[in-house]
Amino acid sequence: MNNLRLEVENEIAVLTIARPAALNALNSETLDELNEALTEIEGRDDIKVVILTGGADKKDNAFKSFVAGADIAEMVNFSAAEARAFGMRASVPFFKLMNMRQVTIAAINGFALGGGCEIAMACDIRIASENASFGQPECGLGIIPGFGGTQRLARLVGMGRAKELIFTCDSIDAAEAYRIGLVNKVVAKEELMPAAKAMAEKIRSKGSYAVSVAKAAINNGYDMDIKNAVEMEANLFGITCSTNDKKEGMSAFLERRAANLTDF
């Protein structure tokens, strides 16, 4: 892979977008590599959590950008059909981040603008460093967000705030992103990856199959009416009660010992 790095240790994958000359902007090649990497990760039982982050600038090793956006140099001459295809191309790996059985954590350093904000929103959890900034500046370029921004942002922060951010093209800092619910946690720059890995360790120590089912229940039930959503949850609850992890987890609780949860 030319634009991504994948490292796996202790059932945690760190997937780094590394296009420092373009501030890690997303072009077609990077989106295809991302889809390839996520397809591989989905099939690996030795990966329970994925941390997505942006690589440092090679000149000074500074983390200036998580993902600065989609690659304008590639987009500038797009026709309507080509632009639509580009948006749909991004939707494939973005939906994998959202729906794959592994938990996905965005560790956000520096710019998360346009496609960068959108790819972060496709992850389950977002942790930002103090130097992170977020925004959807597309209307200032005469276009709209094309990687899910108009949909995911409203679902995360509410319609009014989403409209304000998209219509004004304003950027917000990490503290404001936390205040409005766009990110889960803000940490010092040097604590970003340790914090992301600590959360990943905590998640992977739980019943990974149960976590994957809980993720599916949240995602699938979010847009359902409450009656059908609760019925779906009851069905999935029943499925988890048929697993080895359920037997081991409850036995360990009653016996006051650590559980050895192995299902995935």
C-alpha cells in the first residue's frame, strides 16, 4: 500500500493514512487502499479493535493533519458523473468502518476537514488531540459534502448545528467538537495514541462477539421505531445468551474470578 500503513499488536490494528505531502487528503488510490485494508481486517479474528489515524509530516515529524479532506487536485475537473462515482467510492470503506464487526476508533490529530471529518464520523468512537480542528468547508468551494457529511453530522450533533457548520463552512476546535458531541474525548497531543490504545485495550478485554452484536444493534436500531428496535434487541440478546462467552462470563462473575472470553 502506498498511502496506508497497517500495524497489528495485541489484537489492536493501527491503520495510518500517510500522504504527508497532501496533508493525508483522500484520493481514489487511498480510498481503494482503505477498502482493501478494511476488507482484510474484517476477516481477521486476531483483530478486535481498529484505530484509524493520520500520519506525521516527514519534514518535522509533526502531526499537522488527520485527514485534510478529499483531494481537490483530483476533483477539480470532475464531471457530475465522476463526482458521484467518487462519493460512492468513498462510501464503501466508510460503511465498512461503520458496520464491520470490529470497533473502530478515530484518533484525530490536526485537520479533520471535509472528507477528514466525514471519515472520522464513520468510526464508532472519536478521540481528538487538543490541536484538532473540524469542519465541512465544501459549500465554500461551490459543492456540498460528498462522503456522508450532510447525513452523519446531523445524526451526531443535531440538524441545527450540522446546518450551521455546513452552511457557514466554519471550523471548530476540539473543545467545541466535544461540547457539541462530535467527539467522545479530548486529550493532549502527546496522549492521543496512548489514550486511543488504552480505550482499545479496554474494549478488546470484553466479550468481543457481544461487543460486535451490540454495535450492530445500535447501528440497525437507530433509525427504527422504538418498538421494533427493542424487539430486535431482545432477539440479539437471546443469541448472545447461546454463546460460550455467556456461559463463561456469568460463571466467572458468580465464582468471583476473571472471565476468559474467547468468542468472536
